[in-house]
Amino acid sequence: MTATLIVIGHGMVGHRLVDALRELDRDRRWRVVVLGEEREPAYDRVRLSAYLGGRSRAELSLVAPEFAADPRIDVRSGTPAVHVDRRARTVRTADGDVLRYDALVLATGSRPFVPPVPGRELGNCFVQRTLEDADALRAAVRPGRPAVVVGGGLLGLEAAQGLQLLGMQPHLVEAAPHLMPAQLDVEAAHILQHGADRLGLHLHCGTTVTAVHAGPHGAARSVTLSDGTVLDTDLVVFAAGVRPRDDLPVAPALRLGDRGGYLTDVLCRTSDAHVWAVGECAAVLGRCHGLVAPGYRMAQSVARQLTGRPSEPLDAMDTSTELKLLGVHVATFGRTPGEDGSAIEMTFREGVSRYAKVFLRRDTGALLGGILAGETGSRADLAARVGRPPATDLERVLFPDPSF
């Protein structure tokens, strides 16, 4: 007998779950209905800056022809869910349809966090979360003019880089003392800042935007920072992080994490045995993850469970990252523990071109993880040694000779 799975959300993680289920469901047990809020089917949200810089929607699409043609999959784009009745096991859509499910997966993602700054509602104030957001931002771009990006994390750096590619002169404002405070330490961020300086990006760290001021036509024209600086600007992009989307009306209500998100166990199961949550809206053991890699692991886990396969618990998520921003390679791997005395730290640096810090277990000397910035060795090679003693020629692994 065919059962019905409803997936609420057709973002990157929701799509990965359904695609994995297609491969694993060899008995064709499941019929899947995907409810997407956006009119565009799943696309690579991580590459929005590339879209801002000229890539097409087709180039960002994640939907392969065989997925679109699969008769088991009913994708309803532009059809958000508006209510879930857990007792009746039904979902009501914005179109008024009431759909019954045997299993439900919440993949509602997150929404941009816009700090409560006076003037944030003015014209030419943007977020960068969807293709429509990027279209609106691109339409407002005026090459050669200044722009302000609020947030010096990954989202903010990508937005600033995208604006720079379009010819604007972005200022980037970060409340922390350095860029990417969630991933990098001060010295790694210094390498990244050197790259920003080289590209002409204007950085304002250790300060915040306290107000956005309107010009004569009611659109943003300048901002004031907490250190008293006033910056002229043609537009403002808020890229100060995200918050889980956990506000879908569900009756009875599902348990939420202390910091938001649908609370799940290590297998992404909510307090309802028929309901899972994956991606940025899921608070696995109370913690939300804003990276796509943990979301993909959640998707694979739930697809395996729905097809009767064993799945490993997700109590140790891989939050490592690797990317190139502002012309600088930055990466983290394994665990990067805080300064609590539980690990030995080894630091390597070479001017402003490369930096590495590795963490070793104090009792065994095994490699725990590390931070890389600049022209360093392969993150993958280093990650493969996590849990084992580091290479005897560790410095050469971290800083390979560029002539080879």
C-alpha cells in the first residue's frame, strides 16, 4: 500500500530529502507531496551571490529532469502550508486544499534576522535570502555608489562581495571585533581582513548600525554607527544572521528548542512520532544548525528511516566549512574547542599570507580540528587525520611549498 509523505518546504534540505527517498524507496512505498512557499523549485541558495553577479536561475536549480518527471513526486511550488492538524494528520495549504499524510517532514528553513534598527523599513533596505530578494537588490544597484552591509559573517561577506562585483563600493559593519566571529579566531580573521583591504572593501568592526536615515524620496540615504560614524549609502543589506522558521500553525503545538526551532531527538524526530524536522528549522537536541552540510545529513537520515533502514544518531554534527571569500581561502575542520584547557593549541603563521591553528587532545595528542586561512594545505587531508596523531611534518602539511 502506498503511503503519503508531505514535505513542507522545498529548499536545499527538503529537496535533498526527497531526492534521497527516491533512490532508497525501491518498493515504491511512498508518494511525496512537496509544498514550496517560493514559486521557484529548489535552488542552490548558497550561490545567491553568484546569481547576483549574473548567474541564471537555471544554473542555480537543483531539480534534475528525472526528479521533475518522477510520478511519485508532486511538487507544488508557490503553495505554502498554512496549518497542520496533528490529530487528523492533515495539512491545509494556502489554496485551501486539505492533504492527509502518513508522515510529515518540516523543512521550513529560516528567515533573515533584521536587527530592530530605526529606519530598517525604508526603501532600499534589503535582505538576501531568496531569488526575489536578489532580483530586488540587483534592480537597486548603482555602480560606483556606496552600499552598507550589516553583518560580517558568512552571509554579510557574500553580500558585500556580490555588491562589489556589481560595481558598488560596499561598507561592511560587524558588531564583533573581527570578521566571521562564529568560525574564525582573531588571527585567521586578520588574513581575511587583509584580503578585504586589498579588494577595497571598507570594514567597520566592533560597531553596529544604530539608525538608517531617509533621503528626500523616502529611501535609505545614510546610516549612523554606534561609534558616531555616519556613512552615506544608496542601499542597506541586512545580513546579520538567520532565525529558524518555527511559526507554522501546528495543533497541538510541537515542542520548540530554547532558542527556537522544532525540538527533535538525534534522529530528527519531533515530539510527534509521525513528524520529523530537518535543516535550519530543526533544533536537534535543542541546537539549530545554520549550515547546509548538517541539513543534508538530517535529510539522509530521515530518508533512511522512512525506508526502514538504520540511521546513525546525529548528536555530533560536522560544522566544518571551506570557502573562498574576498580572494582568501578559509576553512575549519573537526572540532575547534574554546579556551577551556581541554585541548592543546598549536599556531603557525607566515606574514599576512597564511595562518593555521590546530587543536590536539591534551591526554593523547590526537588531532581534534583546526582553523586555516590563506594559502594553506588541504582541509580534506587534515580532516582525514582527525582522531589520530598529526603528521610528523605537520608544518609542511599546513604550509606546503607553493613551488611544488
